[in-house]
Amino acid sequence: MPAPDTVPGSLDLRPTPGAPTPGEAARPLSLLDVSSRWAPLAGSWLLMGLELPAVSAVMARLPHATVSLAAYGGVVFPLALLIESPILMLLAASTALARDTHSYAIVRRFMFTAASLLTMLHVLVAFTPLFDLVACGSCCRGRSPSPIAAPSRAC
């Protein structure tokens, strides 16, 4: 329930009840506290770092590897990186923004909303004619589609 002095629908950014106030000593963090919050962030960065080499290694062993790798590395990966960039920034920003349980909940809620919207955008780009507009429209400019346009849709 919002406090009487807040506007309905606005975010209440006041500290969580029971959280230390500025100047008040906070309880020391245990190794378990730090590890439980650090492990998901470290895992996210690790998976993102392994994605490109792992996918490239598999695609290099498939038929038509040159065209497939060109489609993935030149069209699909940059487009996906562009769409997911707000979530990538949240990995770093969350460490600065999540100061206490309340601010962590706000960042978490924002992350779930942004991730849902960006997932829908990924689906629209991947499975609708929007892909042709975004990928082919930017690289073809009135010419016939490049040889990597069709394979990039399959990636």
C-alpha cells in the first residue's frame, strides 16, 4: 500500500523499513550474501562470453560454413546484440542501483518488464517480415538481397 504522501502509480524510492539509514552502521555482509548475488551476474557474463565462440565452432562444422558464419557474425549477432543491449547494461547497472532490498526489487521488476518486451521484439524480428525490413532493408538499399540474407534468417 502506498504511503499517503506518494502519488499513486509512482515508485516509492524510500529505504526499506529496517534498512540502515545514512550514518547508521549496516550489518556486515557474509560470504553467502555476496556469493548468492554475485553468482548469477558472473554466470550471465560467462554465458555471454562463451556464446559467440561456441556457436561459431558448431556452425564451422556445418555444410556451407562460410555463408552460415557470415550470416551469423554479420547480420544475426549484431542485430541480437542491438536488441538486447538494454539488458546487457542492466548487468553492470544493477550493482550500482540495487543498494538495499527495496531498490533491488525495483531494479528486478524493471528487468523483468524490459526482458519481456525485448523478448517480444526478438520474436517479432525473427519470425515476421520485420526481419526483412530490418536486416535486408539496411544492407540491400534497393538492390537484390545479399547472399547472406536468407541464411541469416535460418540462424
